[in-house]
Amino acid sequence: PKATQTRNCTMTKTKNSLSRASVRRQFPNTGKGEWYNADKAPTPLKSRKANHKPTRLRSSISPGTILILVAGKYRGKRVVFLKQLESGLLLVTGPYRMNGVPLRRVNQAFVIATSTQVDLAGVDTAGVTDALFKGAKPSTKKSAQKDFLAAEAAEKAPVSDEKKALQKKVDAALAKKIKAVPSLKDYLKSAFTLSSGQYPHNLKF
């Protein structure tokens, strides 16, 4: 039988309002009833963080592809794509000894893929993970002793010895592959620029 709601309810008095806590729902011909919450109880939404799919790599990018950075500190530089990390970001390097770009992570939305490829056989990047790029979080506490106008810039965190060793290891193996290709070293050293009348969508990389 369909339940009918009666007027039997309990009231709870708060500081600023009078709210109805529960209502008794009566079933006819049975004499039975039950109490339920009169107000809709808020339920937390299920998190979808664990259901995130891995970032799909663009079809034009594969290990060994020469990329052009279009944003950030090294915009205009040509780099070598090594692998995709677990975070979905791309691991690239200049190499550092050739154009000054160290091992770093970049988003594939801010790169231009070229048709030039480098053979990565013998280049070991197993030791490079996302954890290598996570530094200590800066303190959010403000010092009352420092004047706002005379506050000094935060000192740059030094590069760890582990990262330096990995940089030398990767660059040494990658430099041999680059030198084996004629003019590839000069190509990586040169910066990407556009002249007047040139449009990126009309260029073939």
C-alpha cells in the first residue's frame, strides 16, 4: 500500500531557526510506521580521481622526435623527446651541452612536433621519473621583520647531484646519436623563429 505522510513530527530548535528533524510515515491498514529524515541529507559526490585515464600521446610524437617548445623559459628551443612519464607529461632534453635545455617535463599542448627523428637505442631513461622533478614546497609563512618593498627574491633551489648525474648520463648517450646524423647538432642549436608573413599552420615541420 502507498504510504501517507502524517503531521506527526519532531522539532529541533537551533539558535537562529526552527527546523523539522524527522517525519513519521504511516502505512494504512497496518498500523505500522517508520521515521525518516524530513530534509534531504547531503551526500558527497564520488571522486573520479582514481578513474582518470592516462593521457593519450599525439600520433605525431614518438620517442626520438624533435620538438619545438612554444611556451615557457625555453620557448623557441628544439629538444629531443625521450618518453612520456606517468603524469602524462613529456620528458625532453636539449641536450643540455648543446642548447642549454636540461631534462625537464613539458605538456604536449605546448610543443610542435617535427618530422625529424633521433635513434634512442642505448639511451637509458629508466631512472628519470616524476619524483625527480618534485622539489620541497616553499613556506607560506610571512616574516614580519622583512619590509614588503625590500623583500628579497627567493633563492633558487640548487640542482641535486642525482639530477646532475642523470643529465650527464643521458646527454652522453644522446650526443653520440646526434653526431652521427649530419647537421643535426646545428639544427638543435638553432632557435625557431618566424619571419614577417610566415604562419605556423602553413609550415611543414
